[in-house]
Amino acid sequence: MAWERLKFEQGPIRPPSEAGSLLIRLTRNCPWNRCLFCPIYKNEKFSRRSVDEIKSDISAMAEAAKQIRLISDGDSSPGVISRQAVATIQTEYPEMLQIAYWLYGGGKNVFLQDGDSLLLPLHDLLDILSFLKEQFPSIDRITTYARSKTLLRFSQSEMNLLRDQGLSRIHVGLESGCDKVLEFMKKGVTGEQHTKAGLLVKAAGLSLSFYVILGLGGQSLWREHALDTANVINRVNPDFIRMRTLAIHPVSPLYQSFIDGSFTPLTDDQVIREELLFVESLEGIDSYFISDHILNLLEEVEGQLPADKEKMLGTLKRYLNWPEDKRDIFRLGRRTGNFRQLNDLDHQAFVQPVEEYYRQLQSQNITVDEQVRQLMLRFI
Ligand code: SF4
């Protein structure tokens, strides 16, 4: 069968929870691009894509989906994408692979890229959403990143229109609710603006994910960071609280502050103490709390609030109550990919290579803190 080669543009970044989503690029990079801790789009210029460009991508993707279904229909039930079809696409048409995987996974979710897609004019957004649903009637979730400042450009009725046209979830980089932290990190937004933006999204009936960065207050502001962030979240009650842990990438402007001493990061143990205070301070909300990022030391701190709060606190306290050498072994095991959960320390087969590594570091006078900082850079 002769296939037409179809071209469309996709960006590299999406939230981990959108791994299975079809990626549609509305803008390129980040219009703000000043956050000190963020290495993602540094040296990249922001640009808006025209509605025609975006629609042409969506049409090309719809045509690709049609072609993938045709090849699949030969070895599967109509409408279902077979593994064999995915394997064929992988070998012969790798540029279509994302669409093949998406269809194989059900073809339901779409993520609009890049860092702040709602910056496009409202009528353009509505036009794109409508076209997207027309081309892919199977879609039932459309999500995007948005900055709180950008969300605040919309009135409530405009946000409701976006919902009516199919937008269903917004991922917001809250990072912190503490004004001092937000100002130092040049986030360009205040805790109050984060709160208003979150309430606007919630009032429209859209699903809201808030991303929080543990350790962002450093040694001097960790307590305020934990308490003020919990305060914003308690006022908004987002659907999801998604945790990240700060790692300072050499490309990020924060690296200079680290070198000149104007920002002193927390150690892993201090981050867990901060997280304990943060979780203790979450009150009156029913958000789902997730720590599924590889940068988080304790991935298993997860659950539905308020029911799972005590269980989450118990995990944090369990780690903090361990003796120092046991915590160090766990940190090294987690950062080298040997451990995922505290209980992994009960399995000698997992522990033995990490203990070996620990002894090597000691013999070379390398501290666990230093080594962990290096290891974490692999995950940014
Ligand atoms: S954290 Fe988000 S808003 Fe800040 S520079 Fe990075 S992509 Fe842009």
C-alpha cells in the first residue's frame, strides 16, 4: 500500500500524566521564560502558531489516523488498532508512531502544547477546539498548560465557553503560594493571582492540576513556602496536587544563585520535613495528591485527601525516623533507580549494590548530598 507522508509539528514537553495524549502544538516554547529554576525553554524563542498552521497539523494527523486504521483493519477488528499495525508504523513510518500509539490506547485524550497555549486569542482557541473535535470525534479530554496570569485574562463567561467547546483540564505551574518565593524565582505571579486563577478554572467546572515544587524556598524560606502554598491550595481545592522536587540544572539561572550563595537548596531530609509540614497544613480539600515524578524522593506519598492524609504523613515520618545511614542508603538507591518505595529496603538483593556504592563514596570522601545532587540532574 502506498502511503502519503504527512507532516505536522509537535513540541517535546508535556506533563507525565499526558504521556498517552495526542500532542497538538498551538504555541512554541514559553512566553514568560524567566523563572529562575526552569531550564526547559532557555535559549528558545516563543512564537504563536497561526490557526491555519494548527488546523493543517490537525488535518494531517486525522489523515494519518485514517491511514493507520486502514492498515490495521487488515489484521484486526474495524476501528481497533492492532499491535501489528503499530509495529509496522514504527518500522516504516516512525513520524506517525505517536498517532498510532494514541489510537492503540483508545484515541481519547489530547494535550495542547507548549508552555502557555491559552495565550492565543479566545476566538482562535474556540475555532481550534471545534475543528479538533470535528476531526477526531472520539476525543473526550482536552488539556493544556497555562500560566495563572494568562488565565486571569479570561472572564468567567469566556472560561465557560472554553469548557463548552471541549477544554477539560488545565495544568498550572503553581510552584509556590509564597510571594517571597515567587518573587525571588521570578515566577511573575503572586499567591493571590494563583488563587484567583485557580478559582476561575474551578468555577467553570474544568479539572485543575496544580504543580508544586518542594524545596523551592531553599533554606531561608522553606517554612513559608510550605505554609503559604498549602494556604493557596486550601482556598482553591484543585482536583490534583502534583509534586515535583527542585533540582538545580546548570542551564537554569538559579544555578548562578546557587554558586554565589544567594540560594541554598534543601537536602533530601529537609525536603521531606518541608513536605511533612505542607501535607499537615492541607485542610478542607478533596484533591488527589500525586508524587509520581522521578525527582521526588518518596513517590509513594500519594492519595485522596482527606482520607489518605494520615497514611501519607505516616510514610514521611517513617522515613524521617530512620537512622541517618539508612536514609542515605535509601536516597542513593532511589536516585540510582534501585528503589521506588521504602519497603524496597527490606529486599537484600536490591540493597546490596547500593550499600556497595555507599561504601565507595565514603572511601572517596564524597558526601551523599553531593552525589545525590549530581544524580538528580539526569532527571531534569
Ligand atoms: S516554569 Fe513555566 S512559566 Fe516559568 S519559564 Fe518555565 S515554562 Fe515558562
